[in-house]
Amino acid sequence: MANPIAPIIIRGEVIDTDLIEYPGRGDVMTFDAPDPRKFVDRLPLSSPAKLTDLYDLSLEDILDYLEELGSCLDINKNEHMQRSRDLTYDATPLPREIIDMGYKGFSSFFNREQVRQIAEKSVGIDYLEGWVPHKLNDGVIMKVRAFGSRTLHIVAGNGPGLGLITLARCAITRSDCIIKAPSNDPFTSAALALTMVDMAPDHPITKHFSVAYWKGGDAEVEDKLYQPHNIEKIVAWGGLAGIRHVTKYIQPGLELISLDPKTSISVIGPGALENEQTLRETAGRLAVDIGGANQAGCASSRVTYVVAGDRDDAAERVAELGQMTYDAIMALPPTFSTKPKAYDKELKSHVDALRWDDEWFEVIGGEDGEGAIIISKLPRQVDFAAYLADRTANLVTCESIDDVLLGINAYSQTIGVWPESYKSELENIVPLYGAQRLVTLGNALYNGPLLGMAHDGIQPVSRMVKWISNEVFEGITDSSPLS
């Protein structure tokens, strides 16, 4: 049986020849893709001047295009998306139900007001549409505008929607966009590009959107492409090794916007342990942040610090919370969370080893690879906390916030907090340790950070544009030798 093909799409042209075989992530499947070495010279925009056609579009024109594209992404009608979804079942470790839910949401992603909000909150529509004047104290008028750039996006494969997010960001900023598809999802962004070609092959946004797969680290491709005369910004999602690899290409004129690997935690305050009702609500919220999308996202909770204070019954309360959380995870709907396709064998060996150490740990579940809750009876996370996955989480019993701070560093992204009032204990201290986002427990997977707000401690869309100033003087400044 022939391998599936992940085509290259370059500015409206579909290429499915000169194929070579690639292994998928973890050798789950193999697929064919055009030899990138033969087409790398065609990927970058031949001249920065060719960005000008995007400036013939108003924001309303851009919203019109994206709104129409959204309607074309209906999984019930779009054959490109149907094929991509079916192939992605085998390419990714995510279960079918979660893939189905992701693809089902594509048709509503480019909601007009949602995209407008991205433009306004991430950059500012006035700055995207024209020059914004600012009068300074000395009378100088400084006009500022946000210009698009030539961008390369190395997207992650832990969710099928990153190509859509990337397109929205590039369209509103009027940027040229090249997507490097990941090996565990080489089909979705290509299906998006194929839909754009079918819908409007000659539209400027279609002409500034390209998708290709090559194996990360392919020097014949990257040494040619990753140059400031070709691209100005690299937006890289991914693991530590991938981010480190990209950094060697960074030089004046080529900027890296790194959405690098993160881990997330939850913090439960003493008020959540008062009685069975408060425990049950807390467990339900925690289950959503642990189990959602099978714990595949950076925002998924992996370690939960339960600040019990000096309660005499702290151990019993945390054990009860652990059992309730496990039960709540098992009860989540399969379109949101379900038994992993293949529970990580190394992780399971770690979890099973702790079952024999019942003096310091308690393990709830996990015998059938369905996920597990590990309770640490001392205020210390498990040694393998960074590898917790597949709906496996660690509850750590703590006395004070000082114990929580030991678990926060530059790799920390989201902290889900409950009760809500407990945030006041954390919000002005955890950012100093590296945490980048506080959220009400149960809402960690809300996609607000991807829709134009702060993400991973930066404003990525604002970084994608070039901020240009045009300064108007009435005369010559006092600092000039001519004054």
C-alpha cells in the first residue's frame, strides 16, 4: 500500500512530485513528501517588495477572506480536511475522539469578531492600518506603524489547529508565511493550504502562504532558507532540542520568537479542603486541567501543590482529593479526554515503582494505562515530574507557599489556582520565579493566549511585526551641530 503524501504548497502552487519517504514521529507511520532540497529556493518570497499586495487589503478585506475560508473548512464537506483528519489518526498519539473534536472546531475558528479581537489586542488595529501619530513633549510628531514581515513558523504537532492560528496571525499582520509542518502532523496545515487554493488561488493571502515538510536539522534546506535575506522572523514552537538547533541561525536581521517547551502546575489553597463539597468542586476543576486533550498541551497541569497549612487531617484530605480527581478524570467526555492510545512505558514503570513505596507515595489508578494520580506525602514533586503525561499527575502536600515556589522556574507556564481568592497570595510573587500565566483552576486550556493576548511571557504577534517610526520635526533639534 502506497504511503500517504504530504504535499508542498508554495503560494498557491501544489507540488506532489519528487517524493521521498519520511518516518512519522515515533515511527508510528511513514509518509511521502516532495524532496525539500529541490524546492527550498522557491519557498522564500523573492523580494520584500512583493508584500505590497497585502497592503492593498483593508482589515475588512482580510476578515472577509478568513470568514469565507472558515465556512470552507467544514469537516462534513471539505475532502482535504477529511483526508487529513483520517491520516492524522495514525500520525499522532492523540486518540481519535480528540482529533475529531479539533477538526470539528475549524469551521468556527475564523469568526470575524474573534479575528478582529486578535488584531486589536495583540497589536492594535490603528497601527496595522496606518501611521499613528504621537506628539512628544518637545513638539516632535512621531508616527508609528506596524509592518508585516517575512516569517517562518515551525509549528508543534500536539494539536491540529496551530496552522490556523498561524494563518490568522500572519493575515492580520500582513506577513508572508511559511509553515514547516511537524512529523506528527504533516497533513493538517497542507489541507488548510489546499482549501485556500481551491477557494481563492490568486488572492494575496493565498499567495503569501506556504507549507512544507522537511526533517528538522536538514542542513541542505535550513542553511539556505534560514537567512535574513529570505526571512526576518522565525516563530518556533517545540522541544528543547529543536529550539536550541534554531538558535544557531539567529543573526542580525533574523529574529527568533521562541514558544519553547513549558510545563504547568496547579495550586490549591486551604479553603478548598474544608469539606466534601469544596473538595468535589476542586477535583472537578483539577480533572479538566489535567485530563483535557489528554494532557498534551503546555498548559496541561502535571503537578498540583495542595497548600494544607497546619491541618491535622492534611494527609487524609489530600488523599480524598486525589481519589475524587482520578474519578473525575475517568468521567470526562471522550471528545475531551479518553484513555491514551498507548501509555508511555517508561512513565508506567516509574509509576508502578512508587506503588511499593507507600510510606512516601500513594498511587491511584494507572494499572490499565488509563492515567493515574500520584500523591506525594512530603512537599516534593516526583523525580520524573517533567515526563508526566497521558493523564498522569502528581499531587504534592504542602504547608506553605514557600513549598510551591520551589516548583516554579523559567520553564513554568500556567498556574491554575483555586479558590479564586488564593490568587492574591501568588500573583505578585510567582512571576518573579518564572511563571507566565495565572488562571482560575479548570480553565487552563482556554485558548485566550493564542487569540492575541500574552503567551509564554511575551506578546508573540506584536513581536511578529516590525515597528517603524516616522518622525516629523518643525526645525532642527538642539542636539544637531546645525542648530
